Amino acid sequence: MSTDQAAVDRHGTAHELDRGVRLGALLMALAGIAFVGYGVVFLGRTFFGSGFELGVETLNGVTPADLDAVDPAVMHYINHLHVATAAFISSTGIAVAALSWYGVRRGQLWAWATAVVAAVVGLALALPMHYADLFTHNWMTHLGPIYLATIVFVVGAGLSVRGLLSESRSAESGGETDV
């Protein structure tokens, strides 16, 4: 292979890796925005919904109105927890979107790692409780949106890290791209 052809191949590969970083960062950022959207819906359901949260209309047949009639403080406390949960879901989404769009897209591996850790910690702590069968919920409406956003996030993280690690190896080897 001629020197010119090798340069074209390296440039083409670097371009593809760069495109993967950009597309991956975009998907990660979109997933972060979806997390924010889920938090906003969660918040809206707290103040304007008829049930407890998305996909949870009653707790074993007991409605929020039933609980409020028994002890309004219980519903105020549940609403307080819902607002706090919505805030942390939304703030994590903002952080993930910003890290992805402004850091990962520019090739910063630390931003990728921080976005991944933030999302993984939130999901790893929140999701297992849903499988303990402590209350009835509609799986599709309650967890479906978060799982869809998570799939988009994981695809984006995978696409972008491939390019980020290749760029990192290329920089360490003096600018040559591993082909």
C-alpha cells in the first residue's frame, strides 16, 4: 500500500471514529433529555394526576384521595418524596445531557465516564425495588420510558467510547490511528 493510500485509510478511519463519537454523544444527550422528560412527567403527575405516579394508579386499590381522607400528612409526605424524586431524575438528566453534548462530543473521556457513572448509579439504585412486588404497577407505562431512554443511552455510550478510546490510543502513539 502506498503512503498516500495509508494516509487516506487512517484519515477515513479517524473520520468514522469521530462520527461515532458525535453520534454516540448525541444519543447520550437525547437520553439525558428523555430522563428530564420523565422527571417532568413524574412531577406533573404529583400535582395534576389522579394516581400516584406514572403507571401506578392505586396502591392495592387505595387511591391518593383515600389516603388523604385518612391522614392528609401521608399524602403530603408521598408528594414530597415524588417531588424530590422528580428533581433528582431531572437533574441527573441535565447532567448527562450536558456532559454528553459539551464533553463527550468534544472527545473528553472524563465526561463520558462521569455521564455513565451518573446514569448507572441512578438506575442501579432505583430499578431493583420495582422487582420486589411491593406494589402493583403497569410495567409498560411505569418503567418503559426509562428503559427506552436507557437503551438509547447505552447505544450512544457504546458508539462514543469506541471512538474516544481509539482517539486516546492514537494520541498516545503519536497521532497514528490503530486500523
